[in-house]
Amino acid sequence: MPEIIPLTCGWASAKEAMKRGRGSGAARWLAIFKDHAWTPMMPIHVFAIRSDDGILLVDTGSLADVRDLPFVRFQMSPEEEVDRALAAVGIDRSDLSAIVMTHLHGDHMDGLARLPGVPVLVAEEELRAVARPAARLQRRVFRTPLPHLFAPTTLRFDGPPVGAFPRSSALTADGSVLAVPAPGHTPGHTAILVDHGDHHTLLTGDAAYDLPQLLDVHPDGICPDPAVSRATMERILEHARMHPTVIAPSHDPETVRRLAEAEVARSRYERLDDGPLDHAVAETERPRRLRRGPATAEPFRNAVRIRIENARQR
């Protein structure tokens, strides 16, 4: 079964109105800039997933020289950069099969600078989104460029439904690690689903900054479309009702503990129609493996091979 190794690659504090959006339309951004309240420092989690196919890295964290933004403050030491964090748990850059990005914000992608040569997978819609003129302008204004020599492989969700998710993309040959679409925080935001047999883990990125926000189905203040963000949060919760699931947001201080204890949150949830979940059934029902259709997603090793061949052709 795959093993998830959580790493903390920096810390960040955000405006409260960024974490939990207020108002609608342009007023959401205005509320962020007018807000004087800040969250406590939140971890920036990165995850190494060890499987029979090798070690897959989910996100790369920030860098020690990161600049604060008007709505985010960072705290980071060189020892917390991703290459050193990996080395501290006995993983070398050469051990990595690939890196899959949940999305392309600096606190998740800047660490790519410390891992040159490792293939990078990014969802197709996320790549389209960062290429749009508005996104390029925003990166210039806030001085948050894409990493140097950024040349990712496109990740397409052409695989079958998995649990509550309508599409998937296999990241391992046996399908035990999958990428699933989780748009909202960004247009092509991606979550990673790991099947442990008796339970699942969802690495939810910034679909919600922590579990309480997810349970409240409260979008953040910077998502392009709050309705899309809410729909993704509801889908994550629906999946957790279908399968015992450990939910691991990237900025939740409790994520490392939940992973260590395999704390499935399903029995805590309430139904979206406000009807109570039958806790007795939820706590005693035998965990089920994922039900999948025929595997049609490109195998992970093929994705890496294609990425290397494309680089040689350039």
C-alpha cells in the first residue's frame, strides 16, 4: 500500500478575509485589502508518496527568500526548503519519479527551483489558467513568476469516475494513487486520492485551508468563482461519506496528526441536507476499496517517459 510522508516546507499567515471570503464579486478582493485581521501561522505541507512505482511528490512548498504579499506573510528557513526537508527523511532528489502540482501558487510551486530535472505534472485547466493575460498580469504585479525553465507535462483527467469524483487520472500503474479534479481555489486545482485498502486519503491542497473551513463549505476570498469552490468542497465531503477518508488540507495544522493516526472524518460529518449521518453505521461499516471502471488514464510511468522524450526533442 502507498505510504504518505508529510513534510512542512514553510509557514504562512493570511488575511482572515482571504481564508474565508466575504461579500461577492470584486467586493471579495476589496474585503481582503481592507481587513486588518490575520490568521495564525499555518503550515505549508508537501507530501511524498512512496509506492511500487517510486516516490511521487505532491507540491514543493516555498523558498526561504520568499517575499511577503499584501495579504500573505511568510516565515521560512533554508532548512525547510523542499530539498532539505526531503533529505531529512532520507529522500534524495534522484529518488523522485515525478512531482504533481495541486495548483500553481507560489507557496506550492516555488520549491521546484530546488528540484531541477524532476518531471512535473500539472492539470490541463491549470496550465490554461496561468497562461491567460489576467493571470500573467497578476504574477507581474505581485512579483510571483512561474519557476525558471518551467516545462510541465499536461495532466488530463481522462480516467473513470472514482467515488464522488466524475473523472480521474492514474498516477501509479495499479491505480492506488490518483489525481482528481478539485477546481475552485484555482480553475485547475487538483486533489490527490490515495487508496490504502481499508480507507482513503485525500490530499486536498487549498480546496479548503483546513478541515473546519471545509466542513463549513466556506470558499476563500481569492477563488475565481465561489460556486465552483463550494461544489468541490461538497464533492469532497460526499466522497468521505461514501468511503472512510482521511482529509489532509495543505495548510491545516492537524493534517500531520490525522495522517499518522489514519483519522477518518466520515463519522463526524452531517449530510448536506442537514440530516444527521447515522454514526453507528458509519463507525461500524466495513471500509470498502474504491470502485473503478476500466483503467483508461495514462499510466504514471508512461507520463514520465513522454515527458522525458518531449524534453529530448526540444
